Amino acid sequence: MIEGHEGGDGRSTWGIPGFTSISSAKGFTNAATDEGSKPWSNCPAGDVLSSGRCAYDFAHLYQLQPESERQSIFTTINHEMNDDLTFNGQFRYTRAYTKTSNAPAPGQVDVSNSPFLADFLRNDRYKDDQAKAEEIIRLVEAGEANVSVGRRYLDFGNREKDNTNETFEAVGGANYNIDDNWGLNFDIGFSRLTNRQIGSSGQLLSEEVANAFNDPKSKLNPFVINDCSSKDLSDTCRDLQVAIHRTGEYTVSFSSLVLSGLLPGIELPGGEIGLATGLDMREEKYTDRSDPATVGGQVIGGAGSNGGGQFSNLAGFIELSLPVLDNLEVSLAARQDKADWELADASDTTYSAKLSYRPIDDLLLRASYGTGFKAPNLSDLFLAESSGVTRAIDTKLCNAAGNVQNHPDCQRQELNSKSGGNPDLTPEKSKSYNLGAVYQFTDNLSLSVDFWSLKIDDVVGSLAIQEILDEEAKGNLTNLVVRNSEGRLTDSNRDGYVQTNKQNLTEQSATGLNYDLQYSSEFSFGTLKSSLQAEQFLSYKTQSSAVQPLCDDIADNSMRDYRINGSISLEQNDFVTSLNMRYLPGYEMYDKRNTGNKSCQLVGYYDVGKATDVDANGDLVNPGRSQHVAAYVQFDLTTAYYFADDNKVTLGVRNLLDRQPSFSAPNNWPFYDQGVYDNIGRFVYLQYDVKF
């Protein structure tokens, strides 16, 4: 249980009990069918949702820790041909297998011809109105009305998949000493990452399931949890499942040639000038292939597509090391990149300058300035489209309903979304600078402090679904919202959806301070080493889209403004004991900015006023309250014993105090940021490492 929150319902609208939906058949219109979806009568009153469905808790069906195996091998080669020429190579192969288990498939299929339908209408949906039941039965039998059932297929068990990741990498190179001052380095390499995913159970084809429900011989009842282990149904249930598959492959070929040395006859007061210049080449290829049934949207609760592309980058660079004085060194560098990704290309020249100055032996001052160029990567460009659901409010429908908060169309619900790559992306460009100092107080104690600043233009990211819907309601970004024939985004066929693929959003900038305190000392009982690192944000300005203002999350206290990591270790002969700490301070989390008014006003999660109640500036009179995200601290303890040369056994405890994640995702199950926390709690492990 995650504490420190006021609400949040992550239950699915697809479950058991399910729901039925009645509609007029194509070409027919009848008022008797205009009732939409209703949950089965055995849905508890407290679980009935305004959308006409029954809330279902699926969390207990997920894995806490998936079953996994991992093997790897790494080999290095170094061969000296003579005093001036050396060849080297590295080879790596890794295989990782994971068996994942997701909750049973959710979906909706037509059951108009089910032999169990008439009894269901008489004894469940219309048990209090038999005349209405007979009228609907008559319309269905006449082909003037259709009935579909939406549910979660617990009968068939969890959707299990076998996932195998394989990585192969080979790198070879040569170092040649031209003379005492100059050397030539050459590297060439290739790597391949392959991911294979095969559905082992629980994947169902919608058309086959519908046919089975409507076939009297199958005995499969759409309105109950069928016993698929029974003699009558085991063959039918097995035959409805399909082994879906998806294979992704990413390959990289790369090489570099670098000439480096000291410039003859040119010397500064601090020493000789160093120079390095060379060429870099990189070519990437990406493919993503799914089975035809998944691509065609025939798999219940699953979706996929095929994608792929290639990318190449050629660069030339030069670097100079200038020892201006004995205690002052300057480094200058420039680089020209040319990137090509099939549909477009881009090139840019970037440069950097670094300075280090030591006014006294114990103090080092340093500074740097540079520009950056980052072409969009293959996944951003060509990632295959994938479908899902995201909880949000359909702003357009809510406005049509009069912005009444308790209206079903003004509730946050699961809306269809599609995401993927965007081949029209352009490169990100950046500028950064850094000012810092390192002071050695004693031989055992040092402190460094660095101020940094970073600004990125044309940031690649995804617009939040809520912002897209807010903008669509005002007539903007309409190309990103595709509505079904009823104008909705919730249908199981995914005819209606919100497109959230990658975009060049515009500008992002941040400034901050980094602190690093290091201490080590030898005692009679062993060597003690400790460190404390802190990162502090002074500003963090973002734009969610080009039409929105630049807003500072630090000034508004809407994100963490610092984080701390620390460690202390004791080395005693062959034993090393370490205690590591991670601390995240609390902060106030908000649902969104007032993008509808193109304002930096923060809108909370709770007690938000009507969207029509605005002040003279167009901001909400009552923007509601935020969700407080509690501070979090985690300690990890390990003891390692080294023996028999390159052998090590480690006993460790992760999350020593058994801290639970901070409630930090009010609208999305499992209600915490999975990129920051994990839900395993205290975890004890024993690990053996050997190198040979």
C-alpha cells in the first residue's frame, strides 16, 4: 500500500464482471437499442462506473519479479607485432531470457448469435423488464440489432511471453607509432542486438473467439468464466490461442581513424602543443517485425506494426591541447557531422573550449563551453506504431456536456492512444557551459563544486495526451486525434485514438550545481572510503509545445530541486563492506499546466474548479490542489569477499529499510514513477562472480 495520497483508481474498465453493449445494426435505427453499455448485474454497486462498465482490479495478476536467465562471454586480444605496431580486439556475446506474464487479455467481441444471449438478456440485463428483453431478442434475431460483450478473458489465463535478447559485439583495432611524437589509431567494429518475443499462452484472436461464442457446438459462454480445463472445453480453449511473435534487430557498424601527437617546433610556456584529428563513421540499421495477426489488430488486447529504417553519420574532428602556462591549460575542439536517415539529412559544426587553472597546488579551477548536435535516433524516427490506453479527460466531449464534473464525459477514463516514431523529426541542438572548482583540503579530503547550464532547441519528445485533447477542443492539433464514427476514443476496435508519436517540441533549458565530497583514510582496522554527491537544480524550464510558454518547474516547486547519493565502505583484507544511500526530497506534483490558456498556471489533481470559471487573464479561478510526493530514502548494504584470484562472493540487501515507493502518479496504475522506484521492497541476494 502506498501512503500519502488522497485517491487514484487504477482499476481497469475491462474485467469480470464484464459489460454488454447493444446497438442498431448497420442500416437500421431503433430507439430500443440506444442504451449504450451496461455492466453485468453481478457487478458490485460500488464498482459500477459512469461509463457503463465494471471496475476490475487486475494488479494481483501481474508478476512481482519475472523469471529470467542470463549468460555472457567476453574475450579480449592484444598482440604486439613489433615495437611500433599493436593489434587489439574485443568480442562479447550476451543472451538474456525473460518470461513475462501480463494480466489476461481484455477485449470486446460480437455475441449476437450466442446461444446464451437470450437467457442473459432475460435473466441479467433486463431481469426487471421482461418486455424490453423480448424486444431486444426480437431485434437481434431479425438482424436489426447487435450485441457485443466486453470482458477480460480470465478463462484462458495470463498472457505469457518468452523474451530472448541476444547481443553480439566485435571490435578490432591497431595502434601504430609513426615516430616518437606521432601515433595513428584505427578501430572498426560491429554490434547486433536481437530481441525475439513469442507469445506462449493467453493470446487470443478476436474473430475466432467471436465465432466460438456464437457456435452452439463450442459450449463457450461469453457471460461467465469458462472452465477451460474441463473435458468439454479444453480443446476449444487451446485452439483459440495463438503464438504471436515479434522480432526486432538493431545493428551498428562503426570505424574511426585518429592521428595524434605533438606539433614540432611550436612550444608554449607550459609545454608542447598537442593535436588530434580524425574521422568517425557510423551506420545503424533497425527492423521491427510482428506477425500478421498482431499487425492486423486481430489479437485481443494486443497491437503491433512493422517498422524499420537506417541511419548513417560521418564526422571529422580536430582537437588542440594548449599548455599556456605550467598551471594553465586550454583545450579547443571542433567537429563537423553529416547525418543521413533515408528521408532527410542534416549537418552541423560544433565546437568546445575547456580551461583548467591551478593557482595553488590544492586548488583547481575549471571551465568549459560547447555546442552540441544530436540527430534523431532510429527508434525516434522509425519505431513501429504501438497501441495502448492512457487515462485522460476527453475535453471536446466534456465541453459538449457543459463541463459538468460528474458527467461521464468529464471523468478521467482509458482512452485509446497510438505512439511510435516520426521520420519527419529534425536534430536537437544544444549549448552548454560549466564553471567549477576542486579543492584538496588534505590528502584524504577533497570537495568539488560545479555550476552548469544547458539549453536544447528542437527537443524530441511526446506531447501529453491531455494537452493534445485540450488543444483539439480549441481547434488545434486536430491531426493528432482520430475519432470513431460516434466521435469517441474508447472503442475496443481502436477506430478512435490519440496519436502521441515523437515530435520536435521546441526549447528546454536547465541550470544547476553539482557537489562531490570525497574522503578516505587508513586505520588499524582497515581502509575507510566515503563519498557524498548532490545534484541541485537552480532552474528547469520546459515548453510542452511550440505554442506554449517556457515554464520553470523549479521556481514553481513542481519537481524535485535536488537529490543526494552517498556511500561509505570499509576494506579489511579480502572483505569489502559498503553502505549506499539515495535520497530524494519531496515536492508538489501537478496534473498539468493551463495549456488551454497558454499559461504557466499549474492545475492540481483535486478540487479543480469548472473550466469556464476564469479570471480576467483567462486563468482558472480555482486551479485545485496538488499531490504531495513524499521524500524517499533508500539504503543498500553489501559485503563482498574476494578469494582465489578473480573470484568474489557477495551478500547484499537492497532497500534495507523496506521503503515503499512514494505515491507519484495519481492517475496511472501502479501510482508511482517506475523509472524512479521499484516495488520489490527489501531484497536479499547472494551473488558469485568469477573472471577467467
